[in-house]
Amino acid sequence: MRSYSMLEPGAVVQSYTSSYRVVRKLAVGGMGVVHLAERLEDGLPVVLKEPRFDGSLDEVKLMKLRVEGQALKALNHPFIVQFID
């Protein structure tokens, strides 16, 4: 199974507010690849979701990813990851 991931362990990803270093791939799903990473400023372990790129990253896929992010931002529970960036 091809993962369609462009991120390798050690890669640094810059967001609007922080930088993250990829530690390892955790899972591959229908919409993306999930990586364990650490925030460079304080070593906080985080999960990065990389949109799955299979040659076509259309507006529908981007909209679904945005909706997923908005839903995650609205959740607050000790057993659900917190949205950061």
C-alpha cells in the first residue's frame, strides 16, 4: 500500500505559529497520513495530519480537511487530541 506521504522522519514542518519535527508515521487513512511529531520550541509531542496527495488535491478534499479541523477545534475532552495549528 502506497502512503502518498511527502514527509519523512526528521523533516521540519512550519505552520503559522510554530515549527514541528516529524518523528515517525503513525497511520494512513483515506484523507491523509498521520505523523507523530514534536514542537521544536518545547518538545511537545503532537500529531500532524498530512493531506493525502495522490495527484489530485481538489477543493472537495480541502474542504473536508477544513471541516474536520473545525470540528476538532470545537471538542474539549481529555481523551481527544487538542487542535493546535
